[in-house]
Amino acid sequence: MSQVTQSHDAFFRSFMTDIHVARDFLQAYLEPALLAQCNMSTLRLENTSFISAKLRQRFSDILYSVKGREKGATIYAYMLIEHQHVPDELMPFRILEYQLDAMRRHIEQKRGKKLPTVVPLLFYQGKKSPYPFSTDIIDCFERPELAKKIFPAQIRLIDLTVTPDETLRKHQRAAVFETVMKHIHIREISTIFREILPLLVDYPPSVDKMNILLQYLTEKGRCDDDGAFLDLVTEHTKQYEEPMATLAQLLKQKGRREGIQEGLQQSLQVVAIKMLENHLAMDLISNVTGLAQEQIITLAQSQNIQVNPTIQ
């Protein structure tokens, strides 16, 4: 950054950090409709740490907040100064970065659960006059007319949880993964696999994709009978030798993990019984073993041990 640029910035900041100057400046330049929503007597200078170091290198980083006239809502007004005197055709995009950064940090600092209103102003004092570029971000796109239709716009939501299965089946090669992901939390994986069988016939996946499909079902889904699931898959996908071997290995590993967990649970129960026999408090037993108090009570009843309910 040149010394000239620093001196311009320093001059600007020396005045704009004076809240009285800033109030008059904002009242002169903000849209009347916005001013009508603001209680300008509440205007205050915000901490500059609110903005990321990356953006502080490019902008003057002067940030004000002002309370709204209704319900005490906070509106964030931003004053930006480009460090260079040369106009920038992509300035609307860079200011958008600044706005998004301010919104993100607002949420991170727990200043509210909703995004703040961010008001960008571009202060230009270059030698070239007037400012030669558009301040509309749409004009930054290669195809402005197309961008105008889709940016900014409400996000198209694809909610699998409410999309009928009949609709998903019309999506051809995408139907398999959509159907599986829709039901992975609520249906047993054998049921899911039966539902996608016609799709696997119409749009047979590659070996790699079948491997991924079976791994996902096994790791994320609920399987009531591993052997029955393996038989089902083997019966209907005999052409996939490698995925079948992979599935068998996955089920074996899953059984081993579950066995370890079962063994750990049994060990914890033994420890809990020993602590009960020594009349230790249930709160303490629960903290040490991680067992729920209901489990400890059941263990005590099975061993005819009286429970000491709390730590003395």
C-alpha cells in the first residue's frame, strides 16, 4: 500500500470516526426510507475487530451500528473506502464479500440469531470523474440478463423428506441415491434395497457406485438381520462380485464393532454392581460408568441391593 493511499485513508478516518461527523454524513447520503427506520441518536462506532483481517487490508473498516425505531432492532451501516484511486469494475462483488463477512461475524459473536441489515456505501475520490463503473453487482456478471433472473434469489429447496417416491423414481439415474438418502433414517435397509431394485435394473450403477451404495446402507442405515440383507443383495446383484465381497466384509466389521460395544457395556455393568455392593451413591456410579440412573436401579434390583440415591 502506497504512502499516498495511507494518507487519504488516515484523513478520511480522522473525520469519520467522529460520531457527530459520521451522523451528519450518513443523514446526507442514506436513503430517506432507510433513515426513517433508524434512530440516528443511537449511532455508535463499532469495534473494528468485527471485520476480518483480509478485508481490513482492502477497506477502511469503519463500521457503525444504529438502533431501529421499532422494537429496538439493530441496523448495521457500513462505510467503505477503496484504498486505491483507480476505479474497480468488480467493486460491487468486493463489497458483497464485506457484507457477507460482517453477517458471518455477527452470528459468530452471538449478536443475534438473525442476520443483520448491512448498508454498503462506496466513497470515491479518484482522479477519474465521474466514477466510470456500475455499482450494481448484476453488471459484474458475464451474462447480466441471466444473472438478473437467478441472483439474488430464494434458494431452490430440494426437500427429500416431502418428495413422493413416485416423483423420485422419475429422476432416472439420480433416483437411486435420492431414494436411499430419503429413507436411510426411517426404514430398515433391506426394505430400502427392495424399493430400489427396479431402478438398479433400469439404471445399473458401476462397480464403484455399487460399492459406495452398499457401504452407505451398511454404515448409516438400520439392519435388523445382517445375514438376510446379505442374501437379498447377493440374490439380486450376482454380477457385482467385488461389491458382494465388500458387503460381507462390512457386515463382519459391523458385527465386531457391535460385539465390542456389547462387551464394554457388560464390563461397565459389572463395575456398577461392585460399586453398589459398596453402597456408593447412584450419582457417583452414573458419573464413573456413564450408565443412566434407570440402568443402575435395574441392576440393583436384579442383585437385591439397596440403592444409595445421592452422594453424601
